[in-house]
Amino acid sequence: LTFTNNSKIKIEIISQDVKAYFNNQLVTTVRNDNIQVIDKMATNPLMVNIVINLRNIASIIQSNYHNILVNREKIAIKVDINVKVKVFMITASVPFTYNTTLKELMTKKAAPEKIKT
């Protein structure tokens, strides 16, 4: 996941709130309060590492580990991200949602999603 700054001014990402869902069931939330600087006219990766344990997810979505792996194409994954950015003295939230399936994550090396300003 990357953040693209198409403006001519530096942006600071001051926090990120992430919620991950499997089949519309919330499985984890993450907050990152580390400041990241995005230079003008630049693209940077968002530094959030979400580690997911399939056994924990199986209990949350009431399935078993084997069923999750066999039915990967039916497991919808949604990640809601709220990035709080600061430009000069102004702070704003930039919401973003990433949707995929477990099969796509496990089999396809897709280009990273981009959040653009």
C-alpha cells in the first residue's frame, strides 16, 4: 500500500487507523502513530504491517483452517484505512478502503494499492 503526494508541498502522515475484515467480520485493528513524511511529488509505502493468524480468523468467522484455504476465492477481505495527514498546520483525514479475496492475496502478486492526494 502506497501513498502518493501529487502536490508541491510536503505532507506528514501523523497516524493510521486500520481495520481488517474477513467476510465482513472484523478480525483485527491496528493503529500506527509513527510520523511518516511524504515529500512533494513523491510516492512512499505506508508502514503498517498486519500479521494475520488464520486459526484465529477461523474461529471469528466460524469456519476451520482447511475450509478457509480450500475456499479462498469466497473469503472476502476488506481493509479500511483512515490516514491522518498534516500540511502546515492543517490536519485532515483521508479514508481509503482496499477490497480483495484471500485467493488474490495468496496467488497474485498485484501492484500495491495507491492512495493519492
